[in-house]
Amino acid sequence: KIVVAELIGAEKTLGLRIENRVITAFTKPEAVRFGWRLGDCLVVLGRQRVASQEALLAGIAAAKEALRSNGNPMEFL
């Protein structure tokens, strides 16, 4: 389980390149501190299973907004 309570850099990103729900690169080296590893496959965001890259990206966008607006951390499995 990875919990992200703050986004990285001026761009406020996760600092990850994700392809087909798999972490393929770190766009910000600071992302490693959350516990990510190359090759991690993201299958759950919050309490929702994500079955596709599109579903994951939509979920990340909503979770980023929740983090910004009310401080709810993002949780990944």
C-alpha cells in the first residue's frame, strides 16, 4: 500500500510515468520516497479497482483534486 499525502514539485504531480497501469519511470526522483518501485502495477486507487489505464488516470485526477481541496491522501495498491 502506498499513501501519498502531498504532490511533488511546482506541477503538483505524482512524479511517475505510468503505462498500462505499470510504473515505467520516475519523472521526479522524489517519488521514490513514497515507496514506489519501477514495475509496480497499480490495481486499486482509494477503494476502487482500476481495470484500465484510462480508469486509473481518471481516478488519479479525481484523487488529486480531493487532496488539494480537503487534504484526503491518495491510497494505491
